[in-house]
Amino acid sequence: MSRNAFDRMRLLLSLLVVLLLVPLLPTSARAQASEPAGADSVAFVGVNVVPMDREHVLADHTVVVRGDRIVSVGPADAVEIPDGALRIQGAGHWLMPGLAEMHGHVPGGDDPAYLEDVLFLYVSNGVTTVRNMAGNAAHLALRDRIARGEVLGPTLHAASPWLSAQVAGTPEMASQIARDHHAAGYDLIKIGSVPHAAYLALAETANAVGIPFGGHIPEEVGLPEALDAGQKSIDHFDRYVEFLVPDGVDTGERPRGFFGSGWVDLVDEQRIAEAVQRTVASGTWNVPTLSLVEHLASPEAPEAMIAWPEMRYMPRRILEGWAQAKRDFSARPDFQPEATSRLVELRRRLLHDLHAAEAPIALGSDAPQFFNVPGFSIHHEMRMMAAAGLTPYEVLATGTREAGRYFGEAAGVGTIAPGQRADLILVTANPLVDLAHVERRAGVMVSGRWLPEDEIQARLEQIAANTSGR
């Protein structure tokens, strides 16, 4: 498959946003509220707080929320709870920050009911922030409606539409579109495939006007130039495999393949240290999306994968598309078992070594893509990151504290502290012990709105019923 054809395929698949997810916590495990909903303040009383500023737990604490902000955190016997506050009894529970999906997608606004379902799918799993990487002009208004509380959903950071050679094929076009996207109010320019000169012009203009750019690295650019240009994020470890192939190696007519899968047998792993050093020096973030590759590389049959419990929420056409994509990839010479195993191992080592060197890493799964259901896919991604050698705390940090660092202090996300946005997950077991405990939800708070697990389950059942007819 040519790179242009691959880019078109990725763009089309990125726009096939799906909905729904299976919740894993029984309603009997939910925390009980002792005051009526709608109170001005909410207090999580006597809970174990996992603030995520460092690896520790604050036992028997109370967290008070007013509006969309945390106003106090302290020992349960020392915190004053406002009169009339909604009290959520937190004994035997753990309270952690909401998670960020740093490479997610939401649909446009042409089907409002479907859009609201997708947004809820993220929230239902405690994904309270989404860096939306499938740009659409409708997302700018949606971002603002969510922020005003008019629509229930995760805080949205809106990337521009995919930047291709068709819209940014010359330096002049690229510079102008960077200015246009900045003026329109996008939070990020989504890089797709543009020529070398256009990329450099875009980078110069974007840096000058103050809009970050990230996503893919064009084939003509490569890893070193993207790092030197100040690209904000590299998603999917794009172009790392190609960099690890030593200069002078004859690749012949072999295509690079899916994120380097066609060249993976040519890699010299001694070059990983240089790739890591360059990345650290640049300050560029990586959003690994391990699950994007590992689901395609898995030996599990596609028919079995689309029978996973959460897939009952997915439209049949999406499931069939994913299954066919896996069959197509399995037939490619660069996606035979030996090559895919090597690619998976290499990507996991990249994550491990980059993290060990304190390169910026952010959690993202590229949902919905290739068996990744929004919200639910974060749990797959976290398990894969743990398999690469990260501890539960280190994995959780990429979706909480580190996401907050990516967005900056003003965003107020990623930790539990006074002044932070009230994006929280209440779980029934310590998430620092086992990442699976993040799925044992008792409820989710998004921008100060409390959703107990029974309400989450009821809404998900509604969505499942709606999906069954699609």
C-alpha cells in the first residue's frame, strides 16, 4: 500500500467514530449518596485519595467540590463540609483523577444523538479529557458547549482537520493554513502527510503564532527534523522505526509499511539510545498508542475479537470493518507473525526506554480504531504499557499528572488538589496496586457533575439498545 493510500485509509478510519462500552463494575459496588442530587457542593467523605502528584495515598480524607472545582482536600476529621452538600460515603473506596485520552476521536455534529452517546462512552470509563485528533470545524463549538455544561462529555481539546498535501502542499499554503487554524481557535494542528518544504514552513509559522502541531511525521521529514522543528507530539511512535535503520542500509523498493513494519527487520537497536536522547533534548511528547498496532498484530482471530464483551455496543458495520482490516493486514508481507512480534517488542522497548529517560509520555489509544472502543480502549492501552515494564503508578501518571503537564497549569487537570478541575473517578480498590482496579468504578465526576455507577449503567444500556438497531 502506498503511503498516500495508507494516509487516506487512516483518515477514513479515524472518522468512523464508534460508541459504547461495557462497564465492568456491578451496581451493588457503587458508593451511596446520602443527600439529594443537585446540591451546590459535593463531598467525598472518608475516602482514600490518590492525588497523583507522587506515588502515595491519603487515607481517610475528605474532598469537597463546589461547581466544577475542588475546593478542599484534607483529613476527614478536619475538613468542613458545607451545609446541604451531597455527601458521597467514600469509606473503602479510592478517589483518583479522571483520565485523559490523548489521541481520541469524536464524530462531527451531523448526528447529535450519536455524538452525545460517544461522549458519554468516554465519560463512563472515567475519561474526562480527550485530545480530539479527528479535526472537524464542528468540534470548536462542541468544545465550548461542553465547557459551559450544555453537553455532558469530557473536556475537549480540538485538533484541526488532518493536514495533507492537498491543503498544505506548498510552503505558502502551509503557512497560511497554520495562521487560519490559529485564528479559528483550534488547540492543535494535526499533521498528516505534507511535503518537506511545506512542513518546515508550517512549523515556522505555527511556532511564531503560538499554535502547537503534532500527530504524524511526514515521510519526507523524518524523526530528527520533526524533533528539531518543535513538533509538540509524535503519535504512534511514527518514524522511530525508520530512524533505527542505520544510514546506508539498502531498503530497495520495500515499502516502509505500517509505522515501519516493512523495515523492522533492518533495525539496529543500538540506535535506540540516540533516538531517546534526541527526544528528551527536544521536549517532544510521545503518545504511543500501543494498542493500535498490538490489536492488528495479535494472533487472536478477528471473529473472536469482535466477540469481546464491549463489542456488543458497536454497530455491526464497524465490527465487520475492523475484522476485515485485520484480515487484510494479516495478508501483507510486512505483517506476518515474525515481523509483527518484532514490531510489538520494539515499540514496547521504545516506550520503556523513553520513559526511563524521562521523555514526556502521554496516554492515548487512538479510539475508535481497530478494536478500540472509546473509553474501554484506555484499559487495553494501560495493560500494554504495564507489559512494557511501567508500574501501575507510572502508567496512571501518563493519563493524569502528565496530561496535566502537557496542557499546562491553567488547565487544572491531572491531580487532586484545591483549585483543580473536579474530574474524578471513585473506585472500590487501590489503582496503584492493580490497573484493573480502575475498571471497578463506583462512579465518575466530570467537571463537578457526579455520575453514580447505577446511572452510568442505565445510560449504557440505553446506548446498547440504540446500537442494536444500527
